Amino acid sequence: MNKKEWLIAAILTFITICAWVIFDIIHIRSQVEIPAKIKEVIEPIEPNLNYSIFETSPLQPESP
């Protein structure tokens, strides 16, 4: 490849990288923010079981 072909390849590479960065910035800015109410609803459930709930259950027979 001569100098002119290298220059054309370098310019096209530069334009491609610039377009990539610009479109990536546009994509990031257009992402939707999740409302706080929905974030609260989709919080992970506590994996530890609270056994005190079972001690006061009305379905459990009373001990004599």
C-alpha cells in the first residue's frame, strides 16, 4: 500500500471510531431511568426465614 492508501485507511478508521463514540454517548443518554417505586418492588427478597412468625401462627395448636 502506498501513502495515499494508508491515509485513506487512517481517515476511514478515524471516522468510524468517532461515529462509534458518538452513537455510544447517544445510546447512554437515552437509557430510561427506573422509577423509585418500581425499584422498591423489585428488591430482592430476604433469603433468611423468620421463624418467629410460625410461633405466633393461629394454625399452630396450643401447648397444654
